[in-house]
Amino acid sequence: MDKMKDKKQNKRINGGHRLLFFCILCLFGLYVAVSYAEEQPQREQSKTKVILLHTDNLTYDQYRHPGAQILTGNVQFQHDGVLMYCDSACFYEATNSFDAFGHVKMVQGDTLDLVGDMLLYNGLDQLARVRHNVVLTHRESKLYTDSLDYDRLYELGYFFEGGKLVDKDNVLTSDWGQYSPPTRQAVFNYNVKLENPKFTLISDTLNYNTLTSMAEIVGPSNIDSGDNHIYSESGFYNTQTEEAILLDRSIVTNKGRKMVGDSLYYDSKSGVGEGFRNVVYTDEVNKNMLTGNYCYYNDSTGYSMATDSAVAIDYSQRDTMYMHADTFKVYTFYMDTDSMYREVRGYHKVRSYRMDVQSVCDSLVFDSRDTCITMYRDPIVWNGGQQVLGEVIKVYLNDSTIDRIHVIDQTLSVERIDSVHYNQVAGKEMTSYFRDGEMYETWVNGNVYVDYYMFDDDSLMIGLNYTETTELKLFMKERKMEKIWMPASTGVIYPIVMIPPNRLYLSNFAWFDYIRPLNKDDIFVWRPKKSGTELKTSYKHKAPLQSLDQIKKK
């Protein structure tokens, strides 16, 4: 019995708690509602009476229309400077309102004209509800809908069952929208579509100004104009000039080229695009990318550039190449012809990384005609354990690997064996040929010096071959020297234990492992050569040209 009493008591307590909680919620809701109502400004009611200016017939029917004057034939009202016309109406003078039917028309000055089949007008609140075949005309703009509420106090018309705004060359449709004649600002929501002879814009939410022809993008939107496509969730689009200012990682695409950035500028007419902050420009046709904090491109000329943390990425080959410089510029020649080709130019502090090859230089040019990268000013190229440097280096690519490397002036090729021993070849000019990423032949010409270590069949180092000659050909197999060819030469072979210290390295030997890019992120870290190890430019002296008069005097 005691347990039963306890259960009943607990139920009463729990029920009381629930009732108390419910009352608190109700009081809180009432407080919020009252507070919200206090915060909202009271709608100012018009003190001006609706005036009946004309009607052909006036009758009363207190049974069917109590308190109404029944008007038929050429009915005309006036209220606060607005004239309203209709075929018939029920006028409620006591409430300062009327219901109008047939050929309804509301005219405000010489700029606003509103027509429809039915009008419910409240003169106190200055609200006009127009239904069926509604057309709102304001200057050059026309708004078509089936249901429109027009608020004369705030001069704002809004539709909620689908509408169409026709303005100059633009036609905008949506499920819901509003239009303000004083500001000429329109807001469209749900299934928004803006059609223009030159483009189409589809969105979920759009703000549009009929005075400036400017569309404000405030939701996921797609703009298509020929080959151009824009996706944006925030930005502005000028429908007359076709210029766009886009925010929040918008995307612009054109003929396989795509630009993404924190903010973008794009001109559809000129094909000029600019990106700011964290920009990625992708050429999906040629399979390369430019990234940086500022990018520019011109579709009509095929010119593009990137700077401020700029990176050029080529993924057309089996392995992706990453290249960083202060600035990259891409030029297109003979645009849209069979002879079209491109040049990529990198300026200052260039560093590149690919699995099989890395390089540094001050500037370079890549030519798509022969897939050649030409590097200038202290260039260095690494391939596996091989380092090549000179005044100018040309790297020729073939499919996914290096085809050959051509080094011009002050040539030095170094292959690291261990921390002390290096195979070295120096000369005026050198060309190395590669197969499947491995060097199989090297040709060196002009003042050739060679330091080459010899090994026995058990891969034990047995001596150093030092040679001086005018020309040299090295033939490699599986990263080992197979044979050497040279014309007349002088040289010495030193056993390992008898190598003089001054023969370990050639006079221009240098090993720049501290400069070499280690991975694709390391290309951003510029490490210059140590002081005194930079190449001194060699000057070529040419014989002076003799004039014809000088020859005759002789």
C-alpha cells in the first residue's frame, strides 16, 4: 500500500513539474512575442480618405454586400495622388477600402502603372492586392504575374505564385520575388532564371537592379554564355557589359580552361580574367596549371600569367612537374591555327621538381614546339645521382621522360659515388641522351677534362682515370660506363691509394646538393649558391667586321 501511495505521489510531483515547465515555456513565448512586437515599428495608417471620382451607376445591396456601395461602369477612385480605374467595385467607405473588378488599373504619376483583373485595396494600410493577368509597368521594366501585392507605404510590390520581369534585353523569372520602383531593385527567389540573347543565368536567389542592369549573386548560380561558364555563390554580374566580380571561390571556365580563386574578375566580351588570392588556373586541354595569389589570362590572345607564390604544374606526362618562380607568363602564338604553339616563361628564382629530374636557375623558357626547357643564369639539373651545370642548359622532353640535355659553355657533369669520390666531366659543350629516364650516352666537346673512377668485376673501386682531350663520348649501360671514345688525349691512371689530393676534383668542381629541390613543397625555398661558386659569364670575342672601303684600301 505504501509503495502504491509513493507511486501516486511521484506521478503528482512529476505531473506538477511538467505543468510548471509548460507554464514557464508559455510565459517565455509570450515574453518573446511581446518583446518582438514592441521591437517592430507600428505601421502608419493613412488618414487620407479614398475618394470616389466617378461611376456610371451606384446601388446598395445590404443583404449581399452590407455596408458597400455597389459601383458599375467607368469606376474611378483617387487616394493619395494615385488614380485607380475598374469596370465595377464594392466601395466600403467606412473602412476606407474597396474591391475592384474588370480592367483594373492603378496609375501613380507618369512612371508606375499596375493592371489586372481584380484589385483589393485597403486605404488605411495602403495595400493593393492585384490578382489575375497582373502587369506592373515602371519606366522601361514590366513585371508579369498572376498575384501581386503592392505596398504603397514602402513602395514595394511582391509576387508569390511565379513572376516574370522584362527589362531591356533581360527576362527574369522566379517562383517568388519583389520589386521596388524607387530603388529599381528586384529580389528573386526559387527557380530563378535570367535570360539574355548573349547568356543565361540560373540561380536560387538573385538581386537585380533595373537601373544599373547589375545582378547580385547571393546563392548558387550558373551563368552560361557561349563557351564561357561561371559558377558562383556570391558576386556581381553586369548584364550589359558582361563583366563579373565574383567572390567565395567562384569558378570561371572557357574551352577547357578553368580559373578558381578567392575573388575573380571576368569580362566575357574581351575574354579577360583575373584572380586574387589562392588562384588556380587550369588548362585541361594542355594538362597544365598555374597557381598563385594573382593570375591573369586573356582567352582571345592565349596569354596568361601568375605571380606571388606562383607555381606552374605540368601533368601531361606520366609524372607531374612542379615549378616555382617569382612570375610565370604563358604566350600563345598563331592562335587557333595548325601552327599554334605556346611558350612558358619563368622569371627569377626558378625551382622545379619531378621524380626523375630537378632543376634551379634564374629564368627559363619552355617551348611547346620541341618540348624544350631552356634555363639561363646559373642553371643546374639533377637526374638521380647526376648533376649537370653550365651557362645555359636545354632540357628536351619526350613523353614522360627526359630525351636529352644540352649544356652550353662552362659545362660540368658530376656523378656522386660517395661523399668523397665523384665522376666528373668538364668541357665547353655537352649533350647527354636518356632512355627510360637513364643516361646512356654523353658527348662532350671543347677543352674536355675527365675524372673517372674505375671498378673491377666485384664493383670495387680500383683507380682514377684523369684525361684531357678535345672531344669525348661516354657510353653507359645500367648506370655504368660501358666504353669511352676520344681522339688523341693525354691522361694518367692512378691507383686508389696513390691519387694525389689535387686530382680528386677538377678545377671547376662543385656539388650543389644543398640547393637541390627535395620535393614539390621545397620548390618554394630559395637557396642560392654559396658566395664564390657562381658561374662567371664567359665572353665571346668576335673578329671585327671589315667595311668594303677598308678592303679596297688594302
